[in-house]
Amino acid sequence: MGSPHELLLNLDPELKAVLKSAGWIPGRIRKRHSRSPDWLISLGKSLGLARSDWWPQNIIEHLPVIPEGSLGDEVLKELYGLEIPALERRGEYIPNCISFDPLLAWTVEDDIQELAALLKVRLCPIGIAGRSMAFILLADTGHLLLMGIAEFGVLLEGNSLEAGMSRILHGESGDSLLFSEAPESRLASVHLTAPGKEPIAIGPEGIRGISGR
């Protein structure tokens, strides 16, 4: 696996095209700023909440769950803040858009750390898939995962940023993960397995033992 910049430059032409349409300029470092997406602003207004009540200043100024120097951290330098529209449906699910802004990941920081320990790899939240509140996590190994809030389980979307992004944007299903060493883990107890598919078993070697996606 090359540098994060090379990783982006070597993406599938379709993905590079949609990234550039969304504002990606290869090599340009984007300023990180937490902003309130339109749907979150609307939710706050519908609940009758003032901005200061539901968007604390310390959350605006800090993104505490992004491991500095991780692969995800480096990728976000060029993609932070971009919103990628869903593409043509190719799978069994409705295609999702991708927002490269992990502004809500602070709510599941403990879950991310638990998952990283189970997978034996460093994980970085890089964004959200659509309005599903499912977090997109990029491992230092290059694997892309989708982690839902509460009881939505963990899905492996691909062994690479390219493969994972393509599946999310086209509505193709990921593989659920089965953690053999953590039967009591909340993250390990719920699986979203597509019909006819078996979950991927995670053994002592962690995510490094996965191949072929």
C-alpha cells in the first residue's frame, strides 16, 4: 500500500470523478472544521433546541477520536468536508451518499476503541454513510468498515478504501464480522448478514487474516 495521496490518485476513475465533482483537488490539504449538516440543523430546530444547546462548543472545536498519523487521518487531509452523492444501484440495498466528516464519532468513541482492540488494528472514523448514522471507519491495513450505532453491528465493506467506497455508494452489501474471541462483546453479538452469506470470522490475528474482498 502506497502513501495516502497515492491511494487516492490510484482510485477507480469513477470514484475519482465523483470526488473531483465534490471539490477534491489532489494534493491540496483541506482545512478541518466541524460544521452542522443541514439534516442535523433541521433535527435540532424540530426539537425546539437552540444551536448552543445541541452543538456544544467543545464538540465543534475537537475531533478526539481521529488517531493522529493514522491512514484515515492522512486521507481526511484531502477529503475532509466533502459530500459524495450516491451512485447507480448495483446491489440489494439503496445506495448511500458519503460525508467525509466524522463530526459525530465522539458519540461512539468507546465502541471504536473496543472494535480496534478486537481487530488488532488502529481505526479512524472518516465519515458517515448517508443519513443512516452509520460510521465509516478506515483501518491502517486499508480495510473499510461500517459501524452502526447501538445494535446495527459491524460490516466489512472492503479490503481497500476504493472497494469499500464503491460498495457503499452503489448499495452493495458488506460482510458481517464474527468475533471468535469476544462472545460477550456487544459489538460481536449482532450481525447484519445478507441472505445466503456467512459472517467473516475474526480470529487471534485480527483483521489481518481477512482477504479477498
